[in-house]
Amino acid sequence: MPAARKLPERPVLGPPPPATRTDKWVNTATLLPADKAMYEVTDLVVALGPKPSRTGASLRDTLYEELEDELRTYRRW
């Protein structure tokens, strides 16, 4: 049996979920390009840019954490 592939250390969207849980995946897939455009993330491979500095509870901090959690969830499939 081939060795399991190691997942990237940085968040990535990954494959779509099973058909019963597509709503959140589609929502996350829609938010990613908006986040990349809004915060000028230019990396073509990594879904999110660098983690924001924790200077306060900004919208960027909140959105980054939510997207990061969602991306971790989807990497498990």
C-alpha cells in the first residue's frame, strides 16, 4: 500500500465534500476569492495569506480564523 500523502501545512480548500454537506463548502469557496482580493493575497496555491497580527478583534482576524477552521474541516475528506 502506498504511503499516505502529507497534507500541506498551510490552509487549502481541498476537494468538495460529500453531496450532503455542500452548502458550507460552496460558501467557503465563495469567500476565499473575496478574501484574497480584499486583502491582496497573491499566492496562487495557498488559500489564505499570512495570518494577521493579533492587534485586536478586527474583521480580518475573525474572517481569517473562520476560513482557516473551515479549510481544516474540508482537508479531512
